[in-house]
Amino acid sequence: MEENQESLGSFVPERRNQEWSSRDLKDLIMSLVQFQGELASIKQDKVNPFFNSKYVDINTILTTIRPLLAKNNLAISQGNRYCTTTNGFYVTSKLLHTSGQWIQSEVRMPIGGKKDAHAVGGACTYGRRYGLLGILGISVDGDDDDGNSNVRTVK
């Protein structure tokens, strides 16, 4: 483990934009490695009857990850913003370490349907789910991560 700490000490990631992470990430990276090593895939536990597909709901993700985040001195914070320049609704995920180190990710979410509060709430929850999975490097058991559901079979 000390060998890994030494090699991470000199790791300085390329940053296109300073606002996406703290300057130093060594402690956060070490904790994230530990966290990922302790977490297996999360099983899909819900069914979307409209699309006849399975998914993992946000509560399952949060109740699964919270104890492991705390054990590894990590926390997650998520929020939303609306940008008048791009006319976009964004869900932001921020991974925090007790040292003060952090990384942040953001996804632009389309607002479907009537574009009312229900549509915004649905987009927010969807964005939070995928933001959590992405920033923490979590896989979902049964995910179609290679895109095969979008490929038609020619007969």
C-alpha cells in the first residue's frame, strides 16, 4: 500500500478547468481506490413498466454507498443548476474527502414531457443516479454498458 501512496504522490492530473477538482487529489484517490475495492456491482432492483427495462433506484444506490463512503472518509454532494446561456438544466455531483480534496462532475439533462416540475424532478433523479455511478466508478449488474440494446439485429 505504501508503494501505491508514493506513486500517487507525484500524480498531478491534467486539468482543463480548475473548477473541476481541488489541486491536490492524493488522499481522495487513495480513499476512492479503497471504496471501489470494497464495493461490488449494485443489482438492478426496479422495473420501468413504460420501457420494460430494469434499473437501480437512487435510494438503493445511496443506502449501498453511504456506509462505505463514510468508512473511507468520503462524502457525496449533489445539486442542480439552470444555465440561461445554454438553456440547460444540469445535475452536479461532487465527491469530497475529509482532507478538503474534491472532484466534481456535471451532466446536462434534457427536460422531457410537459416541462413542468414533475419533468424537472424526473430529470434530476435520473441525473443524480448516473452522476453517482459515474463519479464513484460503480457498475450496475445487468447494465447494457456496451450499447447492444441500441443495435438492431439483421436477419
